[in-house]
Amino acid sequence: MNVWLKSVTLLEPSSPFHQQRVHLLIQDGVITRLEAADETDPDMQADRIIEGDEVRVSMGWLDMQAHFDDPGLEHKEDLFSGSQAAAAGGFTEVVLLPNTEPVLDTKNDLHYLLGRSLDLVKVHPLAAVTRGAEGQELTEMIDLHQAGAVAFSDGLNALTHRQVLLKAMQYTQKFGGLLINRPEDTQLTQFGTMHEGVQSTLLGMKGLPSLSETLAVEQHIRLLQYASEFAYDHPPRLHLSNISAAESVALIRQAKQQELAITCDVAAHQLIMTDQLLADFDTNYKVNPPLRTEADRLALLKGLSDGTIDVIVSSHQPQDIESKRCEFDLAEFGMVGLPTFLPTLTQVVSEALPWWSLLDRCTHLPRELLKLPLPKIAEGETANLTVFDPTANWNFNESTSPSKSNNHPWWGNTLTGKVLAVFNAGQQYLAP
């Protein structure tokens, strides 16, 4: 199929056409023409034309944190439905958490995922740092790295054992690997359900204090400093996942000023939601780390604008109806994030965070962290593209969301920001 992107705005800082209107022709998955748009239409034969004053095209998006529950919990999500949801959400590549049943901690587990990856949406597995993601015994990291693991993480399970954390940093530096961990002092969060503060007190809910995150961040930084003093071939690289607290941002900013090899990400929903939304006990807002205060949200936005926060993730965590339609304290944590990623970003974009800067956090920067090849937007290159209209409206329901789960507070609502097409590896997704 030939698709003509007619007079659309290109968002790609490495291109001479960055932030300019272009005509772009894709023939059988290859970019065959790319030229500046002018008042006259070129002669481009196409089976489908995508155009509009607000339409934008960028490098295909990469999500650095999603959970597809496959193998073991396929009733919540599987590789096929998750990949379809990713494409509909604008992603051409997705990094999958290892918290499946069984946990992804052997080469055979990785081969299962890689062997079932779709051409349109390429999945990249994270291998567990510890066996069973139980936080005790390290996995065979070098073997897993050679088998295709792009990084190492215990995923949803925060790795808290200090000696194991240090050993993991030292072990991954042998091959320049990336260690990813969610900073949480689990002794301070036991039985917690939402952010600990005024709102949790008013609602009578057990809290998850921001102290549990900031203490862990500080500990990670100290361990990274120690491991860096004895680095040989490669400095240890640490990525802190799902940062949510203002003090965490300040600590990471300071660590970066000390030139430590530390990076971090934030879940998209944390940029627009706060704990005030839990007043009606809607379990779809129950996530971990929890939605925090307005001051925390503003600090996260500041961290994005000044470069402290490197990546924006969907934090896609599907849950079945039984896991959410129950008492708040019994409900599982998690929110689907792939289908709603663009509508969330439309509420974040600002003068301080223009589109090209936001998209850099889900295109260039995650690929550079994971040492994955950067797609090029140029004639003769295989198309790895996301096309979207941030002003278009669509209904978020079972006919538009391919995910098996609907645990999101926006379910059934009209959202602004629509993905129009995704191209990758000679395949395409074209929105109806």
C-alpha cells in the first residue's frame, strides 16, 4: 500500500525539515519521497492520503515500560492484544516488564517473547535482575543480555536489597548494561493504597508516603556513587523508573550535576493527575507509585523541561474487571496507558514543553538509553513513523481500544488527540 502524508508537520530535530510542512510518500513500507510542501501539490500516486492542518509526523514512538501479562495472565493482556493497543496508541516499539508467570529470568523466556513479536510493533524484553524477581539471587545477566534482553529490572517489584543492588550495578557494568529499578522503601508502603497526605487522611485511607520513594532514590544514588568509584570498562548505569515525588526530582537533578550515569522516567498519567481525583474512591486511579500532590506534579513538569527526567512511559498495566471492581483497599494497582498516551500528552504540551521536546522523551532518548538503533526519516529508509493529530477527537471504548482491559478513568469518554497511522518494518496501522 502507498500512503501519502500530505502537507504534514515533521517533528524530527535531526532532519533539515524539522517543524516544517512536508510531503512524505511511503511505498510498501519505504519512504520514497520527502520534500518541503508548497502551494502546489506534487504528483504522488497513493492508495491513502492523510492530511490536515494539525497533522504531525515523527519517529515511531518507543514505550520503555509496559506490561502485557504474557505468558501466564493472558486474560488481562497478551502479546497480540498488547501490540495492537500499542499501535493504536502510536508506538512502534515497546519494552516489556518481566513480571509474567513465569518471570522472565531465563533465555527460553526471552525467546518466547522475541519469537512472537509482531513486525509492526517490536517488543523488547526486560530480563529480571533476580530469579523470580524475588530480590535475592542474581540471574545470569550476561547470558540474558546476549539472548536479547535490552536491560535488567525486577519490574513491578522494587529491588530493595542493598547488597543485591550494588552487585547488580557492578555486574551490568561488565557489558555496559542498564539497570532499571523502581525506587520504593517497601517497609514504608506496606498496606498503603494512595499518597499519604491530607487527602488520604480525609478519606481514611492507609497512605504511601513520598518519603518511601525519596529515601530509596537517595540510597540508589549513594550506591551508584560507590559503584562508580570502582568502575573499569564501563561506568555503572542506573535508571530509576516511575518517579513521582518532587524531592526525588531534586535528588536526581543534583546527582546528574555530579555527572553520575543516572537517568529516570515518569508515567504519563503522573503529569496531569493528582491525589485529589481519588475523592470518589474510583479504583482506576489506584496506581503505584500513587498519584501525589499538585506540588509534586508541577515538579515533575519542571524536571521534564530542564532535562532531569529523561523519558515518559505509558506505565501500561492492564487489570481485569474483578481486580478493579471491588473495595478500594482490595483493588489491584495499575492503569492502562498505551491507548491514552497521546490524549495525556495533549494536556502536557506547553511553551516550556513543545511537541518536539515531549516526543524526544519517547523516541530518541529511550532508544539511546537502551542502545537501540535510531530510525531515520529520509528517502530510501524503511518507515518507522507515528502520524497523529493532537486536535482530533475520538471515543475511548471497546470499539476503539484493542486492549483486553479497560481500567482507566477515561473509559467511555471522548478524548482529544488521535493517532492516525503507524508504520514499521513494512507494515502499517491506519486508524479507521
